[in-house]
Amino acid sequence: MKQKIPVTFFLVLTFFITTNSYAGWELYDNFSSGSIDTQKWRIEYSSANITVQNGRAKFEHLSGNPNDPSYLIFNQNPETIKGIKVTISSATCVGDVRVRIGAYVGGVGVSQVWSALELQPNDERIYTYAGLEGPPPNYIWLYDLHYAHFENPIQIIGRTFTVSKMFYPDKIVDEVDGYGKITHKYETPLTPLADPFMGIGTRSDNGDGPCIAYFDNVYVYLE
């Protein structure tokens, strides 16, 4: 259970619309090899079958796995990655399954900030959030930092979205092509993490499913 404690670390939230640019982005993987490249990705798949189908990474999220995420985790020099851009689509989805970019984006003392940009197909919403977690190995959720959503509702099933997440010491920037950009600005800059985690994948809090989602054209913005 997430423990709520008084918030002493704040985010200032602004929202504005902008056009997307690919300047500075480098292609990380378009899954054209026909299989998951284990030099590029570390695979965690206990709650989903992860394969490559028609040049896209396919996640088949399985029911019966509450709070158990599955990921393709960035394996090549994650400490240099300052942004992730990916094309996401969903064919079918049941319950509260989310399709997402997630990352530990920086530290606050011994704790660290987790942030995710999530598409929830069954609820027709796209949102971003962040929270402060205690240090490993327990990663106890200390408190929520922010939550914001894009236009609501947004039909997700059967459509394709290009989404991105940028990490800065003083802010996080989430963008969905055609729906705008949300900037979450810290009052106190974060410190870099020695062993950063960032990935793409699926999760269900309730153990719902199945859900079929696809990831393609993964770009990274390098330091």
C-alpha cells in the first residue's frame, strides 16, 4: 500500500501545446530484426508474452498478475539517455492494463523519483504521473508528486500514438503527438542516478487482462 506522508518536495505543473520535432533524436530500435535484441534490451516478462510481430514489439499482457509489470528495459548506456520517443498502439485491452514508458528519473537524497507516461486503453485516457520512492531494495512508495492527463477521453484501441518523455534535472516533459505537451517542473533539481532504470511495457494493478499492445520506432535523446 502506498504510504502518504506530508509533501515537502513539490512540482509546479504547466500545460501547453506544441509541435513535435525529431531533431536530436536517434533511432534505438525498430524491431526490424524480427526478434528482441538482447544487447539493446533486458527483458522482464513475467506478466506478458513479449515477441516481435510484423516489425513491432508485441506485448500480450496476461490476466492474473496484479502489480506485476513486464518491460523491455534499455540496456545500452541508459545513463546517457535523456529522452525516449516511441510509437504505441493497442489492438484489444481489458480492465486497468496500462501501456507505458516508465523510468526512475533522478534522486532526492537517498530516495528517487519514479515517473511514467501511460496509455490506459479501456479507460480511454493518457496521463503522466510521478512519485517519490525510498531507496532499493524495497522501493517503498513515499508519496505522490503529481498527476496530469491529456485530453479526456481519447480513443486508444485501434489507433497509433507517438509519445515521448524527456528527463531534465529540473523537470520532466511528456508529449503526445497531436495532443500537446505537459511539463512538470521541480522546485529542487534532482541528482543523477548511478544505475538508471527506464523501459517500455505494460502493467495492471488489479491483475486484469488480456491486453495486446505494440511498440515500434523507439528513439532516444542522448546526452
